[in-house]
Amino acid sequence: FITPILRDKFFYEIAPYVKVAMDISDGLSKDISRLSKINQIGFKFLKELSFDELCSGEEYEIVFGCSKDNLDIIADIAKQHRVTLTTFAKVISGS
């Protein structure tokens, strides 16, 4: 079994800068669909993702969105906590 790494200090520090977030436990595709529906937003992918990246499940990670203005702040906090961020989409209006 995989023991998830909880990055609690990182997430508490970025919380004021995050607009939406949820865990990725059922696969990125399914979970961002849920995130999109709950928040009435859409996503535009910035790069092509493989089937495995979209549908694997049990990643034990958090997907989150923030305003473009806060991205640099969150990136700096991530460096301080040695957390790797992957930007793969941008929010668009609609669902």
C-alpha cells in the first residue's frame, strides 16, 4: 500500500490564495469534472495529457485552482516547502 505524503503546512499556507481545490482519488479527469460542475467553471488544457495521466486514480494528490495573480506567490511557497507544481489547464467560464 502507498502511504500518502500529507503536505499540510504547504496547503495551509497557500489556502488564502486558492479558489477551488479537491483531492484526486478517482483520476484527474473524473475529479476535475466534479470540480468543474460544483464550481460552474470549465477548463482548457494547456498540454495534452495521456490516458494514464487522466484516468489512473489513487494519486493521493490535490488539484487546485487559483487566480493568475496568485500563481507566483503559490510557486514561491511551493519552493519553500519543496513541493512540485504542475500547471496543466486554465479555468474558463462555463462548464
